[in-house]
Amino acid sequence: MRAIGDYLKVKVHACVGGTVIKEDQRILSLGVHVVVGTPGRVFDMLRRQSLRADSIKMFVLDEADEMLSRGFKDQIYDIFQLLPSKVQVGVFSATMPPEALDITRKFMNKPVRILVKRDELTLEGIKQFYINIEKEDWKLDTLCDLYETLAITQSVIFVNTRRKVDWLTDKMTARDHTVSATHGDMDQNKRDIIMREFRSGSSRVLITTDLLARGIDVQQVSLVINYDLPTQPENYLHRIGRGGRFGRKGVAINFITRDDERMLTDIQRFYNVVIEELPANVADLI
């Protein structure tokens, strides 16, 4: 938004946790047109009246399903309670769980609902494959074999827990692979530094969790690896959509153990796709 705003003389400020509160207050006191933030810090700025609720003309809740599932419901409700009654509200969500629908009923006046049919949730340009790995213990060797075989510009590896992010980072580093890692337990400044390095290309491999999947927009990402399959089919779309951005081709590789076979079937049924076994000529696809 800052890049667009530079040409339109629009002032944009990010209000997120893990940064200095007084700096947020100082910038907001000078006046901004758009505030992008996390629920906790935005509510804090409203509560302190550094962000004036009566001046807000539009409120957008992006990734509503993800934020509500991550325990931000109370903070989001608190924000809505402070907003003026005539504010324009937009709620964007990849899925529409009951919690998201509750928001539209409680805080929106005659909302217009625009839905995308499930069979239109496609990822053109993303080739999807799986590797059959019988045991969890064999995943690491398989991953390292891939990186030693393929010439990859940039890639993202998804796992399901923060602890596993740290574990896999240590294991790959010990095997002389240069990797970066980010997850929700890191403070915001550290995450920003890691993402800047990844976007600039100085870091080529990023290990992360679902929490940050939707915020990764890097043009050079050509490969996404689901070291762990997501626990919900909906998150699969957000993960593999990190590859092949901006019209470029991309490849998604899913590591499948016996315990994952049911989820792989669910994902294929949910998106009406067929995910094939990784071919021998995978190097030609990336």
C-alpha cells in the first residue's frame, strides 16, 4: 500500500504488536489516511484514542476466518464496538465459518455477500505432486535430497507447528543448507528482517507455518513443499498459492506418510483436482 500511496500522496501506517507504542502514537498524531494492523494493536490505539474511531470511514477485516480461528475474536469484537454506526465494513474470508457469518449479522447493515464457487478455487500454473514417504523419520532425508538435486530460485517449506519450524531449521542448517525461518513466536521486527531478506533473494529457503502463509507474496518463489500436510483442506490453497505468483509457473510437492493419505484424498475432493506422484523429470518443471 505504501508503494501505491507514494504516487497518490496517501499516508499509510502499520500498527502491529512487537513495535514501540509511542512511535505508533506519534505517527498517528501527525495524521494518516490508512492504518493496516493486527487486532490487538489496533484496539489498543483506539482505546488510547491515538486512533480516533469517529474519523474512521471504512473498516476492512481481511483473512477473517484465519484471525477468528487464531483467538482474535474478542479483540475483533471490541474493535467493532468502538466503530461509528455508519462506518463502511468489508469482511474478506477464504472460507465462511459460522464465526465469520456471526460478524456479518452482528455488525453489518444489510450486507451484500459475494461468494466464489468452490469449483472456481483453482490454482492455474501450479503443478501439484506428492511423494510417498512411509515414515515421518524419512522426510528429512527426502527433503535434503530434493535440494541437492534441483536448482531452485526460492522456495517455502510448510510445517504444522512452531516447534517443528525450529527443529527443521536446525537439521537443515546442520546439513549445510542455508535456510530462514519465521513463526508467530518471533517478535515483529525479527520477522520483518527475515521477510526482507527472503524478498531480496539473499535467503532462498523459508520454513514457516500456516499462521504466516497468507502474508508471503514473493515473485521468485517457484517451489512450495508441504513437509506436513495442512490440517484443514482450506489452508492448502493459501500454502501452495505462494508458488507461481504473478503469472509465473510454480510447483507444489506434498510429503505423504500413511497417516496423511486421508487428508490428501480430502484435499483432492475439496478442490476437485488430481495430485499425481512426483515424476522423475521434476527438475524440468521448476
